[in-house]
Amino acid sequence: QAHLVESGGGQVQAGGSLRLSCTASGRTFSTYAMAWFRQAPGKEREFVATISWGGGATYYADSVKGRFTISRDNANNILYLQMNNLKPEDTAVYFCAASEHGGVGHHEYEHWGQGTQVTVSS
């Protein structure tokens, strides 16, 4: 059973916006660093953004910097990814993940959601 469940994906035209949510299932991740990754067909899983357990520190991949914002609501055990000015190359399945230590590599994360599809049309 997944501990993290993503929602909010969908189809949008280039330049549009979406907000993804990730809710905890079965436990709290308030003291974990959390992150978003994405994977397009035929490509490796790619780091998108991460946020510290307290929410005071964030880090973004260069490809999304200035367009995406990661945030978290620890009281409600929810992670968000606000995506603005979407581009066709943002099309992918987006996964949320949690780690006791954090990082930008997918191997650093112990808990994963099952993903939500984001499709950006030209």
C-alpha cells in the first residue's frame, strides 16, 4: 500500500498552470524531506524539486526554476507543486517522494507515490 498519493495531474496547453498535490497515506511525513520527480516515456526519472522537512529550504532543477514552486502543509500532511508556464517538455508522470535525509537522486528516497500524469500540448 502506497504511503503517498498524488493528484491534480491533467492536460493543459503550453503556458498554462497546474497544481499537483501529494497526500500521506497511513503515516505522517512531517519530519521528512520531500521531493517531486518526473519521468517521461523512454527517459530516466528526473529530479524536479525538493523541500526540507520544516519548509524553510527548497531546491529546484534548472529546467523548472522560476516556473515551479514546491511547498508543504505539514499540519495536513500534504505536499504541493505549483506549475506555471508549462512547456511540452514538462509532459511526464510526476511522482512525490519522501526521504529521511533528502537529496536530488531518486535512490535517496524511501517512499514513493504511484504518480500522476501531466500532459502539456503545444
